[in-house]
Amino acid sequence: MEKILVIDDEKPTLNMFRLLLGAQGYDVLTAENGNEGIEVFERERPPLVLTDIKMPGMDGIEVLRRIKLIEPRTEVIVITGHGDMDLAIKALNLDATDFINKPIQRSILEQALQRARERILLLDSHEKQVVVESYGEAAAILFRGNVTSSSEPQILEGFREAFSMNREKIVLRFDPSVSFNGAGISILTQQLLEAEKRGCRVTLTGLPENFKKVFRLVGITHLAKVQDGEFDA
């Protein structure tokens, strides 16, 4: 049974997570504040953590920072209030691997957890995060897993290979497991600017809904068109 730690200062929310995640087969660990959450994490070392951002005392940002110092491979999903995109981006910059908004929707939570499990499997398999292939009349670059500064060599090589195909269109396909931190977003932005200089039209497809919001906020959608399905791309 896979362990998951939930950190939230509201007892009704913790009870909701116990029931919901327990029904999905998780061994649910809970903590009512940041300090307690760190203690539980150090003792149990769960691979998955859900933490609220806004808590009295040690907030979710500090919880995230400390967990990543203890075990960088941990999948940390932060819970933000509706519209708190600045906090979500701050969390991504500290290597949170996903975020979900309150009020929690069961389907969104399940998708975030599925992406986290897929990232864990991908990391253990040592498969490439960036794969280039021909996609009809376009060059396609597939992204998967957690895209961070360590992904830079693969991203640069992927775009070099795509540019070498001399196609006017490049399709960036995002696997359901994909997640970007601040460094990953910055590297991607640089390559999209290079594509623009080369006169390439870039389309993004398969991007998770929460990262669509992030990409709009940081301006990536001014450099590339977002499509929901591969057929549209």
C-alpha cells in the first residue's frame, strides 16, 4: 500500500482526504501543521505529499522547501486557493511537481496523483524525458516527467534535432505525466524564442489544465498556440 502524507490545518479537510484517499488504496498519513508534517515525513518517508500552502506557523512553501532538502525525489503537490497563481508558481520554482486549487475536485485530485505516480515510474525506469519524432508535416517533441534544470541537455538536444528537420511547424506533445518547475519553464521559453527567430510555428498539445494557466501567465502562449487534442495540432 503506497503511503501519502497530507498536511492541512483544517481537520474537516484532513478527514475528507483520509476517506477519499483511503478508498483509493493509499496508506494515508496526516498532519495538522507544517512542523508536524515535517516530523511525519522524516519518520515515514512517503513518496507522495499533499500540503496546503496557507497555514499558520510554517506554511506550505516552507514545508515544500524542507521536504525537498530531505528527499528531492518526493512528489509534492501543493494545494492553493482559487486564483493564487503567484503562490503556485513560487511553489513550482521550489520544485513542487504539481498544484491543485481549492475547492478540491475529486477528478482533478485523481489526475494530479496519477501524474505523480507516472513521474515516479518514469524516474525509476530512466527513460528519456524528451523524445523527437516526425509528425506528419511537422517535427514533434514529446515531453514527459518532471521538467527541471536537470532536463536542459535533453531539451536543447530535442529542439536541435527538431530544427534540423527543417519543418515549418513544431508540435510539442505533453505526456500526462508532465510537470514543469520554474527552471524548466525558463528553458522551454528560450527554445520557443529561438523557434520564433527561425520562423517555426509551434503548437502545444496535451498540456494539463493547471499548466495551461501557468503558461498563459508567464507568456508562453504568446509564443506558441495551445490545442487540446493531437488532431487539432
